[in-house]
Amino acid sequence: MEFKSSNTVFQNKNCFVDDMKRFVCDEAARFTTNSNEAASASIDEFAERGVRFSIEKNKRAISKQRQIIRELDAKKEELLKTKMESIHPSEDKDDRKDSSGSSHSKETDSKEKAEGSHQVKEKEKELDSKKEKAKKEKSKETKKAGAKAAVANLLKAKAELSNDLVANNVTGDALKDGNTGLMKLLTFYLNPMTYVRKLVAMVGAAIAPYILAFMAVASVVLIIVMFIFSILKPLQEIGNAISNFLSLFSATETFVNEDMSQSEIDAILDELSLDETKEAVVSFALSKVGCSYDQNNRTSGTSFDCSSLAYYAWQAAGVDISFGSGYPPTAAEEARMLEQRGCSLGTMDLQPGDLVFYGGEGNRRYMGIYHVAIYIGNGMAVEALNETYGVVYQRLRTTNAIMVCRPS
């Protein structure tokens, strides 16, 4: 939703989030373009795969050192067994030595035992040295794997954040921002850019193991991908147009942009429990469904923009939301003045006649607000949507809604 430029700049931001998760805070307003965030996420995902591929090498090295340690332990155990046998020879051998009675043989055996014991100790030292070396190598590889895993997790978190920004990016088009659910899924697959992104992702996955070694090449590939996206921008615009068109035929949505008869208006009012003020606001808003959208003639009474429709609806109930200026303010200015006077409220208290403000854009207006709708009740709203559809009666859109105000 576009408004005329205003010299007034509002810096204060005070957003809220309800327990139905329908509203977003203004910090999400600092979005970059879809192409930049998507490209950043792709690079982070490629880098993560490369780091995890490197971790597998460290794991294999750890497994190898573990096997070496097991083999050394087995050799040492066998060596100790041999040592024990040399210290306690078999009884037959002792009997033969005793029967010989030769002092010379005893001296020879003692010398052999001493030499054997010395050799066993030397081998023990050698095995202990190899085992200590294997443990150090295993510890070194374990530390490397842990450090790389931390880097990979950081890259994964960064890529997820970029993907979230792409998924929740604000377009500023009131109709498109409200396209959700099954219809959003349908338009996603009709958008040619969906398949372009998949193709780029497949190519990236193929070269992911080599990303760390060929970072310079990846930078060149990124530039090429960005160039392709800029060339295919017309296809994205076609996809967006299809999205807007098909959203009118959603089976779960009500969309009226033609004049409503008094009997139709009365039928809606009969379903609501309204006091005199709320009935005046709701009746006026419903009576203007089908009027054209025109910012240049927003005070004519036959054409409106979103903020002038809200202004005149509440004026019909005897409430001046310009607070003395006598002229319809912008949506951002309406929200600022109402909040300063304590008219903002929680979303769970939403009632017919309340004003729902939409924001989150970096437009230098109060809280980035760019649009306002009038809540009718039963989940429906009236709003001056855009020049194509004019004033419409449709289901209340909650995407990018950041404030609810009740002037009285």
C-alpha cells in the first residue's frame, strides 16, 4: 500500500506479539531483497556441507587411532602373559632342571631369564610410547572435529535465519501479503522462480564438498547466479501476478469489491452484537464497499484510500481520529496519535469497529506502518485495498499486523 510522502518522520517503535502468533515485531522490518537473502542462505548451506564433509575425515582418523590403541593393548596383554610364563616355567621343565643337578645349568637359566625380562620391559616401553602417541593423535582429531562441528552449526543457523527472512519478507502489497494457506502453496508451485531456485540448489549441492577448497570459484558462481536472477526478474513478476489473480478464487476466503445492498449490510449487522458507536462505524464501512481507491480524491466521499476510509467511518460515529486537524491523516499518523492517547489494545480484545494497522517496512513512517483496515466482526474486515480492487470486504489479514486501536 503506497501513501504520499510526508515530511514527518517517526522513530519510536513499540510493537507487540499476541499468543496467536499473528503479529510480527518491527525488528523484522530490516529485510534485504529475496535474491540477496536466498543467495546468502545457499552459500551458507554449501559451506556447511563442505565443513561436515571434512568432519567425516576427522572421524575416520579418530576411528583409526582407536583401532591402533586396541591393537597395542592386545599386544601388551600378550607380552605380559609371556612375561608371566617366563617367570613361572612349567613343572616338567623344573623337574628336568632339578634332576640334572647341574649348577652350571641353573646359572645359564638365570641369565636367560634376566635377558628375557629386559627384552619384555623394552617392548613394554615401546608399546606404551606408541599408545601415548595414538592417544594424542586421537585427541587432536577429536578437537578438530568439535571445532568444525561448531562452525557447521553456526553456518546452518545463519542459513536458517536468511531463509526465514526470505519466507517472511514484506512486499507492501496488501493483497499479496494476505495470500496464505492452500492458495499460497498453489501459487508457490505456479511461480517459475520456484523451479529456478531448485535448479540452483541442486547445482550447489553437487559442488558442496569442494566449497572450502574452491571458495574463490564459489564467489564467481555467486555472481553468475545473481546475474541470472536479475535477468529472470520478469518471470517473478508474472508469478506474483498469477498469485494475486488466483487468490480471488480461494474457496476459504470471502472477497467482495462490488456495491453491497442495504439488505446485505443489515444481514451482516444482525449477526453482530453492536452498540450505537460500533454499529455506526461498521455500517459506514460496509456502505462504501465497491468504491474506488484514489489518493488524490480521498476526501471526496466517493473515493478513498485506507486511512481516509477509517477516518470517515469513525467520523460517522461522532469520533474525530484526526484530533482536531479536520483532515484524514495517513495510517501511520493515525496509529501514532491513537497510541499516544492510550487507544491501543491487545489482539484478544479485538471488536467490530477496531482499526488494525499493518507495518514492518523501512518506509521511515511510524513503526513502518503502511496500511489500516476496519474490523467488522466474525473474522471479516473492510479496507481500501488498492487501485485495482478499491474498497473490499474480505477476511481479516493478520500477516504484518502490528497494532490494534479502538478510538473510543
